Amino acid sequence: MQRAMRAMDPKSVMAEAVTDARSAFQQHPADWKAARRQIHDKWLIGRKWNDNSITVNGAMVVLALLYGDGDFYRTLQFAMALGDDADCNAATAGAVLGYRLGFQRIAALPQFRMPDRYVNKTRPTLPAECKVSEQAETLLRVAERVILANGGKPIKIGAKPGFRVALQQTKVLEPLPTNPHGPGGPK
């Protein structure tokens, strides 16, 4: 998380919310409800952000990751229990752990089942139904282009194809303007 923070402009409200979530966790390591209340009081009541904002929900994802402590199911349970945009927060926290743990470790968990079917009922410009495996293949093709364009190399891992990703230092690519929220916004 510390490395990821280096990719955020420290003037951003997201950096502030992540810092707040980490601080709330440190103050209440055994009481996720108190940590949630601390975030809620500052951002929703004090600053009047809504419960669907990326800032509030980013803080909730951070809390879920911290309280879940690397356990996939507990992290998702915390993400849902912390509330606000709970389905998206669980998806985001799950994606972060999915990246860290890898699909094979998650697929080996008890009761895990990944259907190969996605049904879309809310996005009219996207297909009504498709296979998750087809979406994954598309994302892998995009990832391959990005990896190779940024200095990565194709390699063999055992007998299977893979990639060596060129390491980059985490950094802010473009700093925010002096008052990123415009006139009258948070200072």
C-alpha cells in the first residue's frame, strides 16, 4: 500500500482518504465498525461526500484489505459489511487480492466457483451475455501489448508462455493542479 501511495499525488483527496483509512485501522485494529464510523464521520457527514463517491469507497476498500489481512473470503466479507457501494467495493478488494494471490490459489479455496457466463442487464451498449473466458482473453491481449510496449519480454514458464514485466518505479505521472477541485472545492 505504501508503494501504491507513491503513485498518487499527495494533494489528491484519494491520497487523503487512503491515509485516513490506514490511520483508522491503526487506531482501531480490532474494531472495524469504529474505523468505518471514523471515515463516515469525516467524509460523509463532515465533508458531505456521498456514499457512492470513489473517495469514500476507496477508503472502504482499503479498510477491507487491512481487516481481511490477505484472506480472500474475509476481505470480501469486510468489503460488504463496511457498506456504501458494497458490491463494487467487494469487486475491487477481490481484484486486488486476486492479483496478489493469483487465480490458482483463489480457485483452490473451499466453495469457490467461477462460472464462465456474464449476463449484462444494465449496460445497453454492451453485449447482453458473453463468456468470462472471452473477456479474460481480450484483457490478456491488451495486457500483452502494454507489457511489450513498456519493455517487457515474452518468456517460457515451464512449457507455457508468459512475460517478464519490466519493473518501473512507482511515481506520480502527472501532478494535480494547485487547487485540483476548482474554486470553492476542498482545500
